[in-house]
Amino acid sequence: MTDHPPSPYAGPPRVFSGVQPSGALHLGNYLGALVKFVALQDQMECLFCVVDLHAITAWQDPAALAAQTREIAAAYVAAGVDPKKAIIFPQSAVREHADLAWILNCVARLGWLDRMTQFKEKSGKHKERASVGLYTYPVLQAADILLYKATHVPVGEDQKQHLELTRDIAAKFNHDFGAPGFFPLTEPLIEGPGARVMSLRDGLAKMSKSDPSDQSRINLTDDADAIAGKIRRAKTDPAPLPETVEGLKDRPEADNLVGLFAALSGQTKARVLETRGGQGFGAFKPALADLMVETLAPVTQNMRRLMADPAEIDRILADGSERARAIAAPILAETRKIVGYWPGS
Ligand code: AMP
Ligand code: TRP
């Protein structure tokens, strides 16, 4: 989208990200988001939100939504996010998100939203039947980020366009209201081999909660046998692994599995191929499955333990909500003033 001049924003660095409580988490969420959250919590102030307002843009069973929200919070903690350092909270607990989203709905342009590819994918053939909320979803996402003046947002590659839109909205707000540097132009943190984890059944489709085939993804709740079976059955081609990254070109499934090995072991794909180039999938797949089980088993175990104690999760969420509100309230108050709302409101 638009290239913006360097931001005159001078506030402190701050991280914001969110995951929807709309179904079980998978390896793509873990590598694309959670692993980065853990690394960032020691570097900057971090807010990790469970975005239930976003989740209801598609139908969610009201009887299940709160449990799903607790489950995402449990996954954050199980993956290694420390609730004493990072702020973990549900979006619905901080009403300021919806308040700012309305203001930003009036800043964002229809033409910008018309270009959002995720809306096109999610609304499918019957766009007129999608909720209006699904259409303005990226504006709510911009509100999440700007409500805290977040400067950095760790996400998977599929969120790139939404973060460009966030920058466009921030720049237009600052410009239209004559408030240069009021909102930062947020930087996405997307890089690394885990940023785009593909389906195990089709190397050209993204691993996703909504794929009807459970064989296409590794769920954070899968046990060792399930993981080993899914990796064994993962689609591949007959050739052995290449010696260099260039050799992965036009081999999307091989590329994905090498990328997974790299992300799970904290190496580059080039490094993995230096040691594994020439190996066939008969040998590579079991090594990958072992590494995956080794990495995910403690996370899964922690998650089960936490889910058995919902009161503890609720304490974490209540404390996080209070800390989030303390940052959000003054920023929203200032924004409302800039917009010119009646000062008594
Ligand atoms: P969602 O489940 O859509 O709320 O996504 C939560 C986070 O996981 C976001 O940062 C996404 O970009 C990331 N994510 C989702 N699917 C993938 C994937 N297949 N590969 C990498 N990151 C992903
Ligand atoms: N749209 C994101 C996703 O589906 C979730 C999200 C909502 C988010 N608000 C956010 C991510 C703010 C980063 C920052 O993955």
C-alpha cells in the first residue's frame, strides 16, 4: 500500500498481538505467533490479547466462547509467556477497543477494505451473507494495535496486509487531525521460517483451523502418535532433499517440511540442508516428527495442566485486563479529545 515518510512518533517501544478464540491452535499459530511472543517478552513491554471481538465476526457458540478464550490464554502461558512480564487479556474486557474501532472506521476508506484478501477468502462465494463485522475486521485490528500505540506486532505472514492497513489508518488519522506522530507507524515482525506454515496435504495451502482435513495440520493438542502419523502421511515428492535452498524451488511440500525442521530447531533452512541434504523422506520424516514431539509435548502438557485450573487462568486474565486498561484509557481519552467529542463524555 502507501509508502509513508519515517514516523515522527517518539513514544516507547511496545508489542501487541492477538489470537482468535475460534478453535484449536495448530503448529502454524505456534511457530508464526507464540514462539515470537516468548522471545519478545524480555525485550519490550508486551500485550498478548485473546481477540474474542474478532472471533464473533463468524458464528461462535456462546456456550463455548469463554472456554475457548481461556484455552488461548492457557496456550500463551504453556508456550512460555510469563503473565508477570507480559499482559495477557481478553479483548472484550477492555471496552476501549470497540470505542477506538468506531473512530477508525470513520478514518479507513471503503476502497482500502475492498482490497483485503483475507475478507475475500473468508467470505467466499457469498460475500453478501458475511457479517458486516467480518468486513471491518481489519479496522478493529488496527484499533487493537493503536489503542496501545504498539510499535511492533509479531504475526504470521497472512497478517501482512492487515498491518499495512494499520499503518495507512494511523498515517491518515495523524494527518487528518493535524496530530503528527500521535499514532506510531507500527512495524510488523513476520520474518523467519515459521511465518508461513503450509498444510501437510498441500504445500500451496496455508495450515489452517478451517481446513476440513485434520491430517492437514498438527494441533497443539495432538499426542506423539498423532504427530508421527500425520508427518508420516504428509505429502512429499519422490526426490531426496536438495543440498541448497534453491533446490527447494517448485517443491512446496519439501520446502514446508524443511522450513518446519528449521523453525523447530531454531536454524535457517540453509543450515538444515547442509546436514540433511541428500537424505530421503524415509529418514527425514521420523527425525522431523521426533523434533516436533520433543518441542510440543511440554507445551501440550502445560496446557492440559492449566486448563484443569480455570480459576488460575481467570486470575491471569483479570489482572491482565486491568493492566491493559491502564494503558488504553489515557490513549483513548486523548484520541477522543483530538476527534472533538463533547468533553463531558
Ligand atoms: P488466528 O488463528 O487466525 O487468530 O492466527 C493467530 C496467529 O497465528 C496470527 O499471528 C497468524 O498470522 C498466525 N498464523 C495462522 N496460521 C498460520 C500459518 N499457517 N503459518 C504461520 N502463522 C500462522
Ligand atoms: N487478525 C489476527 C489473526 O487472525 C488476529 C488479531 C486481531 C491480531 N487483532 C490483532 C493480530 C492485532 C495482531 C495484532 O491472526
